[in-house]
Amino acid sequence: MSATAPAPTLTLDRVHVGDVLPELAVDVTATTVVLGALATRDWRPMHHDYKFATERNGTRDIFLNTPNQAAWFERYLTDWTGPHGRLGTVTFRMKDSVFPGDTMVFRGEVTAVATDALGCGWVGVEV
């Protein structure tokens, strides 16, 4: 049995406006799309049925659903913060569909750092 080092946690004193988060690139596969839909109980066929997606919806393939996309944003941010980081709010706009064969590339920059009246630290990040 071997011990593992605890995962590092980013603390507020080490975060500054203008800090750039490390890039994360994720190659999307049909499995990525289907498992994300299943995990969120999204049974709509455009997320698992190629023929339905292309012929009925007119898209080029099956595509990621909204909760799956949100989960990737959450993963990107919590990979950066470490295990003690928490998301207070997340807002995003889907500009394009994400299909198998696409690569999602996440980049972020710190836009705000603050401490509230209760002493809780908050960081704004533009992704």
C-alpha cells in the first residue's frame, strides 16, 4: 500500500486579477456525448442517435447536451482550484454545438478577487 500526496488546493492569497489558468483540451468522441447525456438522464435522441440528429435535426452528428457542457466548465475550474474550491455561480452561453471529432479547448483568466463580509473568498473567472 502506498500513500498518495494530498491534492494541492489553490488559496485566495495566491490568486490575482489577470492570472491565466492553464489550458485544458478535450477530444470529444461519440462516447463523450452519449455518456454525458445518459449521466444527466437526457434521453432525447439527438444526443445518441446519429440518424435522428442528422436527418431530423439537420445537424452534422450527435452533440453534447447542456448539462454535459456545464460539467466540463465545472471540471476545468475545479481542476484549477483543487479539491477545496467551490463554484458559487456559473453562467455560460452556447455559441455552437459540440460534436464527436471536435476538440473543446478551455482557457480562463481571473477577472476579480474579493472577500465577502463573512470572510469567504470569491474569484471571478472568464472562461
